[in-house]
Amino acid sequence: MESIRERLAVPPERLRRRLDPASLPFKTTAEVEPLNGTIGQPRALDAIEFGLDVQNHGYNLYVAGVPGSGRETTVRDYLGRYARTRPTPSDWIYVHNFDEADRPNAIPLPAGRGVQFAREMDEFLESARQEIPRAFDSEDYERRRREALAELGQRREELFRQMNEFAANRGFVLEATPTGILSIPVVQGRPLSPEEFERLPAEVQQEIRNRDAEIQEHVSRALRQVRQLEKEAAERVRKLDRDVVTFLVGPMLDDLRDRYQDCPEVVAYLEAVRNDLPEHIDMFRQARQPAVALPIPQPAQAQPDLNRYRVNVLIDNSHLDGAPVVIERNPSYYNLIGRIDYRATFGAMVTDFRQIRPGALHRANGGFLVLHVVELLREPFAWDALKRALVTRSIQIENLGEQYSAVPMARLRPEPIPLSVKVVLIGPLEVYHILYQIDEDFQELFKVRADFGPDMDWIDEHVQNYAAFISRRVHEWGLRHFDRSAVARVVEYGARQREHQGKLSTRLLDIANIVAEASYWAEKAGHEFVQADDVDQAIRKRRYRSNLVEERIRELLTDGTIMIDVDGEAVARVNGLAVLSFGDYAFGKPSRVTARVSAGRGSIVSIEREIELSGPIHSKGVMILSGYLRGHYGQHVPLAITATLTFEQSYEGVDGDSASSTELYALLSALSGLPLDQGIAVTGSVNQFGEVQAVGGVNQKIEGFYAVCKEKGLTGRQGVIIPAANVKNLMLDDDVVEAVRAGRFHVWAVRTIDEGIEILTGRPAGERGPDGQYPEGTVHRLVEDRLRRYAEEVRAFAAPDGAAGAAQVASGEESQ
């Protein structure tokens, strides 16, 4: 009769799925067309296509998946193709606002014409700077200036003549001084000195003062008329200058206006330049003194500064063929929305519209912006700035220092630029769920989610796609081509990464790394093409570079520092299996799980949970054990026990329920008194009905225990019990598969605790008969007998004359 170990043993051919190289329709990847696009992500591509085609507000995309799954490469390739079918967006320029200097105007121009307009404005200014001074140096200008001032000069001279005549008729002479015009009395044809004036009789002095007051009043009236003439002279000169400038620049501006008739905002700006430029002639010529002796006020000489008429080309799309695709890997606040730079001038920080700098939103406007959400959320204020731009559909450039200043400060306020962009966020699925729950704007702005799955089916089409991906990497990175045996190994490696015989990993970064490293080892070995052995060598070396911790722990297990037996039998002890992960490397580690039982009040205590080293999932697994005991035994006998469970020599946190079946086996052994085979390790979750459920990391767990058994010596009876549901996840190393094929190691797949306990003890678990009893000698009968004895002891000690004994039972003291 076939034993249960033989019946439940997993055959070697089911421990790892192989790909027959002969089934591949090529000899080397040199015959395979390189992959164009992505593989195994139809759901994600459908979502991306939908999100890009829908033009309604808020249909931005969130591309979710694990790093290395080809998210960014796929998005970049897809957007690159899609963007070429979209129209090229406008250029954007900033120009001076002649009405409000602190609010520069933003003007759109057809793609390529922004730089053209800036160049033409520079040429216009250069021509104006040459022609205007030449016009003011011409004889014609001097003649017209003299004519404009000649009449005013005559009128001024006539006023001075009248003043002098009026003073002379009253016995005074006028003298011009820096402080004004003085009137000096004249006696007998000569000016009267102050001393002589003081010696005159009082009545004569008074009479002279009266005449002087009359003269001063007349002089004041005349000087007012002179000042009015001077203002009129200055205005005539200014009008002449404006006319000259307007005459010179008018045709040039008309020519520009004609070339930009299709851009109304540019035409309006040119008209503003036409009106403003004559008011700033001193930018083009040096200040001049009047040709006549008139004290005409002249403005202070200014340094030529024509920048107010220049153009700041913010966005130049002349190089684009279609819409822009911008990938911003440093999405800080300023890199997103732009900034206003300042420059130091004479100890002060100044700025103007020419210092406005674009951000990623400006560059992507009219196209697509790709951001990594984790990088975005790390940057202060960046997430809010992005949302504000998408909600308002405009880009408002504001420096943070100005926004959060404690006092108002002078600043530029550039005109906002209308925003039309499709934003693609790339990030983990967990971040998507968090943002969806806590940020109501996120739900409105990112309505399309594209999920990149971690795997794809192992089918011929996807195997061929793996080969095409290898061919692409070979061409892009200059590697050696792979023969069909090497491609088959890479496909198997992809299945191992997903721990599934029917799936291949879509984390193409890992595949690309193995491809590159296998090519390296093929070169070292002198192989023309990469072979299967080169891929195996790359995998071994990759593991060797990362498994130092694994080797140190294995040494501790082998030399007895960490106590574990891989041979013999023991009661209430069983080898459990855990997976330790260190970044990019994970390995299996066996641990001894023990149980102790006594009469008590029906409680199962996990020592890890009591000292808070247990995570919630592990605690749940321990509580399930109570449900199992109640379901199997509590219907017939009181559960008058106290049990403790622990992972021996474990000093780190424990979580997960993959050890719950292991703990149950130890508990059943403690209750039944039956020893467990120490050459067998166990993994698997259990439910309250005793069904063994699938767990993760099954390959690492088996390989980890096999390595310890190999170090301590294989006996031919050692092996691992796994859930039957995990058989499809087996992609074991060749060394383990060959050991199983040779009978030196075993893997058993169980569906229930009954099957597992029979393998461990060599005793049948037992089923209740018609009388409601388990058969004699079975595991369940021995457990139930022990529980019944505990119940009787508790009842006896609980009698009135056994109070002390009851206290002893309640303390959980062992009575095994």
C-alpha cells in the first residue's frame, strides 16, 4: 500500500517548469526583431490610450506599478508616438507692460515665431539706435530747432528790454545774480551803494523803497512770462524730437505690424512701443543743451537702456514636430511653475520681465508632462502648485519668498498663461490609494488609472516577446546575442521572479540586468553567443554578491549556535520556515517552533505576541488555532488547557500567518505526546477548519532548508511540507530538483493539517467514527484523551476542598 509520503510527494518534474529551447523558432536573437513598445500590459495600454484620447478636464493619468516594470519606458514610447499626431502648440513671450510695469504681458505666437519676433525687435532697436542719433546730428534738425526757438528767443529778449526800460525810467538798474534779479537805485548816473543809501534823508529812502517795490512787482510778472516762454520752448523741442523719432521709427514699426497682422496681441504691443518710444529719446541719444541762451530744463543724462523694448522668449517650440513631451525628474516648486530671477545692482536686488524663467508646465503646455509622484510629493509646495495650475487651467509664476513674506513687498506679477496639458503621474499603487482617500482634488484631476501588472501569462506569444526584449537590449547596449538555450533560461528566470509556473515577470529591469550580466560572462568565457551556462553563471554571481548574511546565518545553524535539528524525532518541536529580505535579496531561514501545554482555562498564548514582537497577521494566525481546537475537540470535551507557542532564538519581529500550520503541528505534538520528524520543515497557513492555505516565498523557504540539510548531511528522509496550492509556485534551483530526483530530498504538498501531521508523526490523523470517537492510536484520539484528562483534573481541583490545586492549574503549570 502506498504510504502518505509517497502519495503526497511532489514529483521532480513539477518542482520547476522548463522551456525546451528546441521549441523556440530561432537559433539566436540575431534573428529576432527587437521589441517595439511594451509586453504583457494590455490593460495598462488600453487605459493610457483612453486617457490620452479624452480631452475633457480632469482626465489626467496615474500610471501605477512596481519600479522596473517598464512604466516610464512605456509611457515615454507611447507619448512619443502619440505626441507626433498632435498639433505643435504656440510659443510664449513676455513683453514690457507700458501701462503697469509690474505686470508683464504674456503673448502667444505660432510655433517658431517667438524667437523670430524677438530677433526682429532686436534688429529694430539696433536700427533705431543708429538712425535716431544721426537724425539729431543733422543740419536739418538743427535748422528746425533754431526756427522753433527763434521767435521765443526774441520774445524773451523783448521782455528783458522792457524790464530794463521800466527800471531805468524809475531810476534803477537791473542786475542778474545766482539768487535772482536785483534792482539797484541810480543817482547822478551811478549806482547807489548801501552806505550812501543809509546817509540819505528818511523821506528820500522811503521814496526809493516805494519805487523799488514797484519795479520788483514788474520784474516778477516779467519773469513769470519768461518761465512760460521757457516751458513753451522745451515743449516745442520735445515735440520736434518726438516728431523726428516718430518719422524715423514709424515705417519700421509699420513693417513689423504688417508681418504680424495675424497676431492681434503683437500688433497692440507694437502700437504701445510706437507711443512709448518717443517719450524715451534719451535712450537713443545723449542729452543736448539748447542752441539759444535759454535756461531750458533738461532731463538728467541716462545710460542707454533699451531692454524695455526687448522680448523675453519664454517658450520656443520651433524644434518640435507635434506636441511636447516633458519628463521632469526634479519636480520642485520652481521647476514646475517657473520663477523670477533677481540680479544685484549697486547693492540692491532688482528684476524685470526679462528675468522670468519657464517651468516644466510651460514647456509641456499644449502637450504632456510626466512626473514621478513620490519625487513630486517630496518637494515642498510642489503638489499644491501642480493642483492649483490644473484646477485654474493657468500658470501663475510667483516666487515663494513673495507669497510668504510677513510684509507686503514690491514684486513682478506676470500675466498668467493659459494651461492645456495632460499630466501623467507615475508611482506605486499604494500612493494612488492614499491620495484618492485624503485628497479630494486628486479624484477630480486624475480620473484615469493605468495599472502595470507584475506578471503576464507564460504563453508562446510572451516567450517570443521576451526574446524580442533581449534582442532590443542587445542592440541598445551593444551586447552579445543570445542563443535559444540562453533565452529559455531567461524565460525560466522570469517565472522564478514571479514564483509561478504559469506566469512571467513584467519587471523588465530585472530581466535587462540578467541579460547584461550574462553577456559579460559570455565574453569572459569567450563565447560568441550567450549560452544557458552564462545565464546560470550570471544568476549565481548575482546571488553570491548579495548573500553574505544568508551564509553567516547558515554557519550559525550548522555549528549549533542557532539550535535546529535536521534528523531524529522530538515532541512539541517542529522546523518552521521564514523568509528574510534585505533589499534586492531574500532567502529562507529555518527556525525551531516549540509548544508547551498544561491544564488551564483554554488559552493559547504566543510569546511573541505577549512581548509585542508579533505583527497583527501573525496574531490572527495564533487566534485561528483556538478556533481549530474548538471545532475539532471543543464539541466533545472542554478545552481546559493553557498553551504557549514561540519561535526559539528569534529576536526580531514576526508577522504573517505562514507559520500558523507549523505552530499547530507543534501544539498537536505537545498534546498527543507523539514526536515529530525533525528532518522535515513546514510552511503553510491554516484556517479554522484545518485546511492548509498558500503562502509566499515558498521557493526560498525550500532552498533555505535544503541548504542547511546539505551542510549537516542529507539522510534521504529530509524534506519540506508545503501547501498543495503552492505547487504552481515552485521554480526551484536545479540543485534542489536533482536532489529530489535522486531521492536525497523531498517536497510534500498537503491540503489539510491531517495530511501534514501524518507525514510528521507517521500516525494517521484519524476521523470520528459513528460513535463520535476517533480511532485508537490516532493523533486526534491522543489529543482528545489528553484534553479529557486536563478537564477532569481541572474539575477535580475546582472542588471546594481543592482550592489550592485550582490555583495551581490556573497558573498554567505544566502537567504533561
